Amino acid sequence: MDQEGEIVGLAVAFLLAWYHSREIRDTAAKLDVVQQSLSTHSLGPFPGFVDKIAETVRSAESSLVVACDFPSYGQFDGHGLAIRQAIEDRIGHIGKVELTFLDPQRREVARKLQFPEERWTESMKGDARARAAVVKFLEEGRVDTSNLTYPLFMKALRDREETTLQLFARADIKQINDDMPLFCWIADDKRAVIVVQDRDGTENSAFWTTDEHLIAALKGVIRRYREFAQPSSGVAPNTTR
């Protein structure tokens, strides 16, 4: 058995068990017997794997299953635009597109974790590159940047998410109020990109796989996300449009 594949399989199994030991114990157990090979390999940290996600999404011919934190995944700095466009295209051309995201309350928590107010404010004062990226993002959304504030930026992020959800309206969408440390983009139950998010919101580990056993186990994880995660108040248990 390939050593790299064995390490990947053990790492994914460990992370799944650690994050969701109660909710997905039976699914994670399946990973113990997955025989990995060159069909699974590392893609490195963000943003190095975003092109592979877009490629995988575009390759879907009969079904697409996505589970990640934000509907507009990676779009703040432009890396995720191709992913969004690929999902839009597949919604219009294939019968089954199943999308699972964090609900508005959980997304707000995740945004604040990704962009802490104090650190964001300091970067706007002393980091010209970071400020330029924020200004570009806001201007793309036709937001006045003459008074650049943290609440303005956070609202723009929320608005981008809602706009993206509207673009995905014909898909089978569910928004959940639960931890989602494992992200997946699965095409035709045959090809998948897996991203593991650290507790601080960074994404240093991503993998590509065509291993059917691992993909089946990943789909089991996503079913747990959708079936057993409790939605926040005011959010329907199954937001299917």
C-alpha cells in the first residue's frame, strides 16, 4: 500500500473521529478499512487547491454534492469565483445538485473567526495590500469605500453570501447550525476534493480522491451534517428550493 495514501487515510479518519465522535462514529469507523493508494493525494494548503475544486465541480455529469462553510467559498480574494460559476453551471445542466452550508448564525461566527475585528482594523491602518484587497472586494459589490469600517465590511460579506444563495436557488440546499470542519466537493460519486479546516479557520490540508470507499464514507458524513445537525431558530430544518 502506498505510504502517502496510508497517511492520508489515517489523517482523515482521525480528524473525522475527533470532530464528530458521537454524530458520525459509525461512518468514521468505515474509514479504518479504506485501502488508500495513489487515488488519494495531498493538494496542499489554501488557495492551492481551489482550481482543483472548480475542475471537479465542472466535471460532474449526473450529480454534485457540496458541503462547505460559505456559499461563496473563497470569493473574498477572488479565488472562489470559478467554483461559484461552476456550481451555477451544473445546477442548470444536471439533475442532482445537493448543497450544504452553515446557516446565517454559524456563518457569522465563522466570519468573525476569519476576520477578527481588532486584527482587521489594524491591517486596514498598516497593511496596504490587505486594505487594497478589502477595497476591491467592496467595490465589486458596489459598496462605497469612502468610510471603511468593520461593520461595513461584515455586512458586505453577508450580502455576498445571500446573493450567492439566490444564484443557487434551484439546488437542494440545506443550511445547518453545527460544526463543519470537513468540506467536500463530490462529482458523480467518483471524484472528490476534501478540505479539513483547523479550529482557527485555516485550511492547510486538502486532498483529492477517486477512492470509492472513501467517497462513500464522506457522503455518510454529509448525510450526518444534513440529517442530524440542529438548525438555529428561524431557519427551516431543510431549506430546499
